[in-house]
Amino acid sequence: VPTFGQAVIRRFDANASAMKKMAARNYEDLLQCAIPVFEGLLPEPHNGNILRLLFTFAEWHALAKLRLHTTPFLSRLKDSTAELGSKLRHFVAHTCSDFDTRELPKDEAAKGRRKARSKKTKKITATPLRQKCGAPAKKTVMNLLTYKLHSLGDYLPTILWFSTSDSYSTQTVSDLNLLSGAFSPSPGGAGAPARQTLLCPHEQKHCCPTNDSTRTA
């Protein structure tokens, strides 16, 4: 999946299931790129169920992340939250139940490391358990009884109480760190113009006001 824009879709690993220490932006990029990747992988009606679920997820995420809300948008966010819950339950009941899903190798390796630490062994191995004993990987099912899914219904009242989600999101701090790094002087001043060209003109204007002042002086 190619990148898009300066910070809209960033490059991520081709094997998404093997990604570790994922940040919120990684989940966002995966969600925005998921529909064309999953399209046609499974037969109908499962293909349609997955595509509709991914679209509803993307729509809900876009509405919840808006930096300016209006009454129609908030009303649509409320409807989208209910629609998302309905599609999740339909996905678990009609699609997940028709497929035999197993643990990923990295999950088995993590379980092996935890077991090794619990026994206080000197050598901690990351070999999956099924490679040791020949047993198949543990069967897994999608769990809807999690706090992350339960808290989706809290976004609308939280926006009404505390304003838009970007007001208290850590992504704002992350973006500021990127901007400060782009304009931080390197030893001898080398490399600074190259980093500044990575930003849009309006970002350079806000981050480097000294350029305008020196020009007018």
C-alpha cells in the first residue's frame, strides 16, 4: 500500500499482523487502507459483511476525529455508533463463526516467553509452542466484551462535555514534536533547509515567523 501526503498515510510494514508497538496513527493508517486490501478475499456474503464493517468503522472514526462539529455531524455520529455496534455483532455471529481462526505466531511466541519467565528459566525462547509439541495453534474468537468497544458510546457525550477530541488528544503533541524536529538546527546549520522543505508553505509560515520579520526589516 503506497503512502499518501506528508503525514496522511505513512509507510507501514507489508505484514500488518506482525507489526509491534503500534501507535494510534498506525491503526488509523491500517483502517484507511483496509477496504481495497480485503475486497474479494472471502466469498459472499462474508466479503460484503467485512467491507460494510470496515466502511462503518472508517466513517465513525472520521466523525469522531472532526475538529469542528455541527448538530448534523453529531447526530450522524450517534447513528454511526449504533450502526457500528450492530455490524460488529452481525460480523461475529455470521462471519467469524464460519471460519476457524487461530493464534498468530507472534502471539504463541509471546505466550512461550511468558511461560519461560514464570518458570524463571535462564534461557528465554521465542519459539512458538506448537513448534515444540506439534500441537495446533490455539483457537481464537473475536471478543466484543472489551473496554475499547464499550467506550465507543462515550465519545458523543465526551465531545458534548469537553469539545472536540483533538483538544485532549496526544496526537497534537506528537505533531508538534515532528514540527520542532523539522526546524531544529543541526550542528553547523547543515540540513535545516532540507528539513524545512518537507513542510507545507503555511506550516513554514507559522513555525518560522522570523523569516517574515527579517524580510520586512
